[in-house]
Amino acid sequence: MIVAVLRVSGAAFDVDRFVQHHAITPDTSWRGGVAVSIGRVRSDSGFNLTIADAPSTKALIRALCFRRKN
């Protein structure tokens, strides 16, 4: 299985506003200022979103091209 993931992040990025505006459901998201399990505090906010998965590279490219056209 091959997966294509879109990762968006930034120091002043508003995850909630972006997600709501674009009507997407990210796989994971994080917010700046929140402590992570190893004790450090995140400096940026962002999300990961799987945009395609396929059994081969060729099929993944086809799926991404189809997504772009729609």
C-alpha cells in the first residue's frame, strides 16, 4: 500500500478555521502551545490528511491525477 499525505503547518496557522472553511476531516491535527508527550511545547499548528492510497505507485499517480481534475 502506498499513501499520499498532505501535511500543512505553520506558526500562525489556524487549523480549526482552515478545516472548517475547506470542509475536510484531517487524520491528525495539533496546535501550537500544547505540550506533547515528551514534555516539549509545540511551536506550530497543523494537520495531516491522507489524500490518496493505492496498491502501486502507478495507481497512486492515477488517483492523484483524478483528484486534481475533480
